[in-house]
Amino acid sequence: MPFRPNTGKTDMKRRQFLSLAPAAGLAALPAGIAPAAGHGGAPALHEAQRRSVGDITVTALSDGGISLGHAPLQGISEEDYAAILRAGFHDPAGYTSGVNAFLVETGALKVLVDAGTGGFFGPEVDNLPANLAATGVAPGDITHVFATHLHPDHVGGALRDGAAVFPAAELVVHEADRAFWGDEGRFADGPEMMQAFAGLSQAVLAAYGDRLRVFDAETEIAPGLTALPLPGHTPGHSGLMIASGNDALLIWADIVHVAPVQLARPEVTIGFDVDPAQAAASRAAILDRVAAERLLVAGSHIPFPGLVHIAADGSGYRAVPAAFDYAAN
Ligand SMILES: [Zn+2]
């Protein structure tokens, strides 16, 4: 089998979450505060799954899993949260979100969409390097790292011991995220966790130096690969639309963090959203679009491999897992 399901559960460290949460309700805690230790701290043998999109190959790569619980969600009672998860045959006490990255191969290009945590949240969620290696792709082969945004679970793995992990890659990111997280003064008096997030962002931006490439609107960054701004979670939060022939796939990044809940109730936001109202508006708009267009979606935090179709369901939506692509694996 090309992937091993993450069967790990974790003790919900909600007390820990609450004790560390900033009093202002600003959610500055890393999602990985409750890593799912499904691998006992060891890298998975191989958690990668390929998908063909026309002439482009997309490989979902697992970095691990995290349990967020109800605490960081805004706009839903704990009872409703539990009921939605139980209805989807999930354990409300231990629902595990994925931390997924995606390797996109087209022609001579190897584009890594997000780079995992790099161990920022502990060793249990740092499996991307091993899973990338298992595909036969070396860090030096990566031509671009497309950062959907500059949160540590997306760019932490672009840096190791202060150096760029991908020595030949351009780092591609929305200008609004570069400006926000790269502003050294903005977080000086802010919550410790925001300072940590910003500090990591700035180190990543510095490590890629003149290999940084920014965009500020919907932009084709390579043939068939179009950056699609979906702001709110962070100012420059962006998806990547992949299109080839008659096929298309949207990597929508952090449109949902607890998928069953935020699909059923798209108005539910998460404390990590920089602008929750804008994040909810972006979510509503893209859900409407992908459901209407029957577009295949890949999510950063949808349980691995994170590939789903989205169907309208009552006042919300539900995910229908994409069938395994036998031809591509
Ligand atoms: Zn994320």
C-alpha cells in the first residue's frame, strides 16, 4: 500500500490549550499543540499518494496529524461540534486533522505546495522529509516552494537549523503574507505565540533571500498552476489551482481546519484566523464554487490524503473522499 493510515489518537490537551491561550481570545497557538502521535514519534514508512491531473502529477505527502478539539473554534457550541463529528463517525474527543503538503510535478518543475512543520510542533509532526524522500525526490530537486501562507505548519519545514532546506527552490508567497509576517515591528508587543510565528516567517524569508518571488493577485506562477488568493486565515492565504487538459484540482490550503464541522457550518471560524470574518467569506465563496463546478479539492488539514469532492448538504456541505487513483499510484 502506498500509504499507511494514521490511526493515532492523542489525549486532548485542551487544558494545556486553554492554559496557554491568550486572554484576548486571539488565537495564536500553533495547531500542533496536540500532535497525534500515530507513528510513535518515528516517521511513517511511506505516506504519499499520487493523483493525475491531466499531464500534471500531484502527490499528497503527510507530515502527520494534529488534534485541535473544540477549544479554538468560534461560533459553535461544544454540543453541536460533538454531534457533527459523531454523525460523521468520528470520535469528538480525538478527531485528528491532517497536516498535508503536496508535490506538484509538471514538465521539469517540481513544486512543493507547503513544506510541513519542520518539527516546529514537535517530532511527531515532522514526517514530510521522509515521505518526500520515499517518492524519490530530493530537496535539491524542488524548483519551487509555493507557500499557501506563512504559518509554521506550512513553512516551518522550509528551514532546518537556520538554512534553506530546498537549496534550488524559489519561495513563492503572496505579498500580503510577506508584508504581514515579515514586519518585524508588528508583533513586538504581541502574544508570544504570534511573535514565534512571525519570527519563523522572517527566518524563512531571509533564508530564501533573493529566491523569494511574490504575487499579489490571481497569478499563473507556472503553466497550469495558478495562485488563487483566499484571504482571511492570513492576509495572503492562497490556494493553488492546478489545471491540465480537462482535469483540475484546487489545493485550497486552510479553508477548513476541522473539515466535518466547518463544511457543515462554514461560518465557524478558528482562532488562528487573522481576520475571521474575511476567512468565513472566503470559505463561503470557494465552497459555493467547488460544489457548483464539481472541482476536486486538496486540503492542508483534511485527513490524509486530503483529496475530496464537496457536495452541498442542507445549509452546508459535506466532503466525499476522492476515489483512490489506481492509475497514478
Ligand atoms: Zn495550517
